[in-house]
Amino acid sequence: MTSKQRDLISYFSPKKVKIALDDANTIAVDVLPSSPQSATLLSPSPKKTYSRRRRNPEDQNESPMKPMNLKLDFEDDVFVATFDSLIKEDVLSPKKRKAEPSNQPSMEQTFLDFGQKNLGSITCPDCGMMYSAGIDADDQEHAKYHKKMMKTPLSFPGWKNERIIKKFDATKEHISMFVHGDPAQQVKKMETIVQYVTNELGFSEAQGSRSTNRQKVFVYIANKKCIACLVAEPIETANPIIPKKDPSEPISCSRLSMPASIGVSRIWVHQDHRRKGTATRLLNVAREHFVFGTKVSIMEVACTQPTEMGLTFFTKYCQRPDFLVYY
């Protein structure tokens, strides 16, 4: 084979092509000879430049071009392409389509019903609030209300071994009695309630500290709260009060001693439940259960130095102005 034949064969053989894309969106194509011999025979090819048509900026479906370096080589009769970056973002990924609005109302599943007990509306056994378990808004409101109620001194959670001595089925209220020797948790709660009542009645610290192991505390419970409280202690004698002619006069009593069985140290009713017979029902139940198997007579009921409201109540309850008092 002559040299001219070799040159012709090399001239018509596949060439190596280099394509580059610069920042100005211009493609540069370089055609390289396959052998040094062809380079001597052929004059160097000028660099051919192609301009890319600019895209319409209003076309939002088209994504912007990105710089790319593409290299094509012919090796062993096979074209090899190398990409440094993708031409467009959406070449290898499908186009994102906006979901068409649906006329059907959207449905949201809040919780699953597997037969659990705390599903739906429930009533808290401690604070008495009814709420929907599993709903964040209701759970948060219940947590706030529960915390507030449990901090109140008059809140009454109740116990299984609570000594309930009287139930009112019509109003779902009840009266419980607590004595010395009850569980420590119950005794501590009673001390908190009695201290609150003592402060409400305006007793001094010395008067409020009067307590013996023989005292009995009667509490009137409604909606998990104590709405009335009576503290009673056993006594043997008391003195009848001298009716006042002038309301401004101080309370005084006779030196005559009368037999008595129950001494009311403190009696208090919440202001929202006054003048509804709450104190009367509470004192009636205390008379029935203060002495086992015996109902104490009204004539044997005495109280400590009463307030103005207490003076009015005992005068009406005992049905006489000279009811008994003790010190």
C-alpha cells in the first residue's frame, strides 16, 4: 500500500470530535485528525461556531439552561460520550404537574378506632371536665383546667375508701365524714380544707389551731369540689347566748350551763351555694352521724362565738334566740 493510499484511508476514517458549551450558550466544535499524517496533508479546519436560539422568558414550563461540557471520542469503532453536567433539570426527571383542584371535600383521619376505652368524649374522674380524648385542642384545654382544679384547696378528688354518709341522688352530691386515724392522704386533704375555711371565717391563728383527735370533719361535695365544711367536736356543757337588743352590741352569754353533745367549731358554705339549704342539710347529717347509733337533739347543739351570718343561721336553725355557745 502506497503512502497516498494510506493518507486517503486516514482522511476518510472517523474523526475525533470535541464539543464544548461555554457560559455564553455557544457550542464550539473541534475536528481533530486521526493521525499525524493526515494533519500534514490537510489544512487545519477552522473552528465552527453555532449560536443557540434564546428561549422565550415567558415560557414557564422551560427550565433554565445550565453550563455543560460534552466530550465525544471514537474508540474501537464506538462513540464514547462524557457529560460534566446535565443540560436541563427536567431531562432525566419527569415534569411536575400541579394537582387539579377537586370539588370533593377533603377528609382527614384523626385517630383509629381499635376499641380503646379512651376514644371519644370522656369525663375526667378528677376534675370532672368532659372532653374528646385524642384531639390536641381538647387535650390541651383539659390539661390546663385539670391543673387549675387540682391546685385549688377546695378540689376534692375522692377515694375508693371514702366514708360517704349521705348521698343526694337528685343532684349527684354527697356528704363525707373524716376522723382522726384515716389514711394520711385523706387527713392531709382535710387539713388543707379546714385551714382554708378558718381563713375564710376570719379566725385568728390561735382560734384556727384549736384541734383535737376527737374532732370530726364533714364535707359537702358537688362536682368534685368542697362547697361546705363543718368541723365538730364532742362537748358536755354549753351556755345559752343572751339575745342582743342592739346589733352593735358584742355577743355575750349566760353563766348558766346547759347539757350539750356536739360543738360546731366551724361551719362554712361557699358563696355560690348559700341560702339554698346547704348548711342545714350538712348540720342535720352531722347530728345523725356524730354519735354512733344516736341522733343528737337540736337542743344539744352548740357553736363557738359565731359571726353575724352564723348568728342568723343558728337562731333560725335552733328555732330560738338563746341557742348554746361554748368556748
